[in-house]
Amino acid sequence: MPDPTPYAVTLAEDIAHGLDQLTEHLAQAPPRQAAKILGRVLDADEGVLGRMTRLMAAGSQIAQLRAQAGALPPEVALALGRAAHELNDIALDLDLDLDEHVDDIHRLANPPTAAHPAVAKPVASDMVVRRHR
């Protein structure tokens, strides 16, 4: 008997599992590898964050259509719309905040070669954490 679980549901479960694995790798990664991972994850266009934002936006649009057809309560569509908007805002804020640090992340992810020696060593500084609500 074939598996009745639709492919997309299985795909979503596989992606969730993959994110768990990526989290474990990131937690144990040396600095260069961690910088490469974060660079790929935080990319607002082609990274995990950008793609998750597009997925939520698509889910929001579908929920809105289903709500208009009476298949979902309007509150569900509104909640998904707010979530998609918040995620987009987070991605935009993060992209703006990281713009000034892209070179540092790139430098850490791609160590200098003999042909391109490092100019100066980075200096430790206090971390500033901002929370938007």
C-alpha cells in the first residue's frame, strides 16, 4: 500500500529535520565554517531566511484565498499575513544591520591566501543586541 502522506508534507518534515541538523552543525562548527553557514542562512534573498520569508508569504496568500472562499476563518489569513510581514521585516532589518559586517563575515569564512594577505586582525568588541517589536 502506498504512503498516503502527500509529498509536500514529507518535504516539509524533511526540511524541518534538516534545519535541526544544520543547527547542530552550527553549534559545533569552527569559526570559519560557522561564518559560511551563517552567511548562507541569513542571506535575505537566496538564504534560508529569504526562502522562509517567501514560503510564509505564499502561505499567507493561499490562506487569504481560502478565507475568501469560506474554507478558513478570516482570522487565520490575518494571522498568517502578519507572520509573513513580521518575517519580512526581520529579514530586511537583519539585512540592513549585517550590511556593514558582510566583509567581516566574508573575511572569516574565506581566510586570506598568500596572494591576498590579511590587512589587519579583527579586534574584539562588545556585542550590541537590539530587539524590535
